[in-house]
Amino acid sequence: MSLNIDLNCDMGESFGAWVMGQDEQVIPWVSSINIACGFHAGDPGTMRKTVALALKHGVKLGAHPGLPDLAGFGRRVMAVTAEQVYDLVVVQVGALAAVARTQGAHLHHVKAHGALYNMAAKDVQLARAIAQAVADIDRSLILYALAGSVQVQAGRDAGLQVAQEVFADRSYQDDGSLTPRQQPGAMITDAEQSVRQVMQMIEQGTVTSLSGKTVSLSADTLCLHGDQAGAAEFAQRLHQAFAQSGIRVQAV
């Protein structure tokens, strides 16, 4: 049985003179990227350059809309209404779509960032707002959503193709949610541990939570965080494991 997996990475998160991530080192190893749209990270010039980098390497372009929180990198929970989330997504996706169009490119997918992503994984109203915003912009866009979360169903209800996302460098809770970053063990920093988790998710359709529980999930796309220390090494090690198991890295 042949298996495919989309390997995605968050990129374009630098801002002004501040550099974030290892975009140029990681991008040769991935099949799609999620570009920050200026609200949680990124700026117009970084967006333009990251689109160009993606086109150079032939990877799929995705918008990565987040909460308006540059200081907190979009990882702090904010009190936002569904209507506000709808507007935030429309403006950010629209901006990146315009940047892509100036270079003769089109967006492939949308993936919410950070706190917004995790909030929408559990809050049906926010999940529906994101899905409706994406559908209203372009129904051909694929929605990347946390595997097994309410955002998956919200996307399908809005008529979107949904790619269920799993994580190479994050641990899981018993309910299939990601371990909050402020808790011990939230980030997986050992490449071999990451590879074991990824292979289990792809080949067995399960993940082992921090407490040791086996949780079922579907893996269409695999996220590797570009701001993680050693991200390029993680990506290379994952490719080695995929090659050994006959798994092909390919965009959704």
C-alpha cells in the first residue's frame, strides 16, 4: 500500500528587522507552506519574498491568518466574536491572495494560526466563521484543520475540502487536542521521538497522548513548525524515515 503525506510548515513570520524561522533551510523539504499575513507575524515585504521563495521551490501556497497580536505572536487567547474572526480571516487571506496574484500565483489552502487555530478546534461558532470566510473568498481553497476537531466538520459543512492536520513536533492530550505550549512536554524536541510519533500517525492512524492513551486520528497533512530549533534537521530526518517506509511527500 502506497502512502502520501503533505508536509507543511509555517513561514514568512519575520517582521521588519526581526527574523523568525529557518525558511530557506526548511522549504526544500516541504510540499506546502502557510504564510503569515501580517496580524500575528509577517509584513508586506516578507509576504512578497515568501511567496517568491515558495514559487522557486514549487511548493503550495497557503494563508496563515492569526489573531491581531504581534507582541504575543498570535499565541495568546483573545476574546473575539465569530463575526470578528470572519473579518480577520477575510482580510488576511485576501491580502496574501493579492500578493500571490502579483507573482502569477494562486493560494492553495488556508490554515488558522496559533491561538485562533486552537480556539476554533473546540469552539463551533469560531470554526464556522473561519470556514465561511474561506468559502466566501474561494471555495476551491482547502481548509487545513486539526485532525478530529470541530473545525473539520465546520469546513465540510461549508462545502470545503478539508485536510486533517497532525503535528510532528507537538504532543497530544487524551481528547486529541494539542498540549498547550505552556505545559511541560508540549514541544517534541528530539528528532527520533518526532519520527516515531509521525510514523504512528501516518501508518496506524493513531497517536499516543502524554498520558499514554492511544487516540485515533486521520493524517492528511503534517505540520512542522519553522520557528522550532532544528526545524531543518527535523525535516530531513522525516524525509529519511518516509523514504525507508515508501511514503511520498506530496501536497494535498
